[in-house]
Amino acid sequence: MTTVAPARIAVLISGRGSNMQALAAAQGDAYRIVLVASDRPDAAGLAWAREQGLPTFALSPKGIGKPAYEAEVDRALREAGAERIALAGYMRLLSDAFVARWRGRIINIHPSLLPKYKGLDTHARAIAAGDPVAGCSVHVVTEELDAGTVLGRAEVPIHPDDTADTLAARVLAAEHRLYPTVLKEFVRT
Ligand code: GRF
């Protein structure tokens, strides 16, 4: 029997990092998190990752510019031996050059049923449209925002008394179930 080593995953975050925590909880034979990187050194998720003993990298692009910032991130990813990247609440657009370097190896979780509601304020837009369901999607990252191949989706109901916040909480719980499941499938491809 041949055994396949776990895929080496870097997770990029900007804030709370609850999806990163869900990915960390599910790591094992399929994948291991080899780096948690953030563009915000004060990101709450980064502190959590450090407490867990996960390798971390933090650098703000402020003052150094995007090309230098991304070059440093790329260097940290390669030093960590990352094979693929999972964006988890990473609030910056990656440059075309960065996406090209990691073509087909970056995925993202987005809080809508793509192709609906790309970009921000997804929950308020779904409620305003009178949609009966909302949800989340995991997709391959390409140069175009939230437009790459969708690898998995999860639906939740929208209740009549929902606000953007109550809906966001319901969707977030679905995100935490969906993202590890899709990542495990993605690393096998
Ligand atoms: C999630 O809703 C995710 O879908 C979106 O940003 C949010 C990040 O939350 N891209 P967290 O940092 O994972 O808690």
C-alpha cells in the first residue's frame, strides 16, 4: 500500500479567523496547515494560531507597497513548503502575478451562493432581493473577483425576521462545515 503525505496548506487571513480554526480542527491525513499568514499583524486569528503552535507569518503592506509585500508573502509560503493556499477571510485582492504563480492552487470561501453576490455585503443583498435561501461557496481563485470554478456550496434558509447579522451567523456555521470538506477533496485533485 502506498501512503500519500498530507498536502501542505497555507491559510491566509485578515481577521477573526474562524474558518482557519475550522480548517485547523479538520487537519490530519488529507492536509496539514504549514503556515497561517496575515496582512494584519493584529488579526485575532493570528494570535489564536500562535497559541496553537501553528507557524505564523504577519506583514502589513502599508509602507512597502503591494509588489514587495506579495514577494515577502510568496517567500514565506515557499519557505514553509506550502503546496496550496486557502484564503479564509483574507481581505486583500491578490495581484494577477501572484495568482499566476499559484495558478489553480488557491481556493477561497465566499459567503454567498456564487455566482450570486460576488464582492461585499452578500447577506444584506440576499435579504433585500427576497431570496428564500443563502449560503456559501468555495471556489478556485482566479484574476477575476469571486469568479473561479465553484468546488462546493452549502445552502441555509433565510428567515423572514433575519438581519444581515443573524443570516451571517447561520451562513458562517455552514462555512465551517463546508470549507474543510472541500479542501480535503481539493487536495486529492
Ligand atoms: C467569512 O464569512 C468568509 O466567507 C469571508 O470572510 C469571512 C471571514 O470570517 N470571506 P473568518 O475570519 O473566517 O471568521
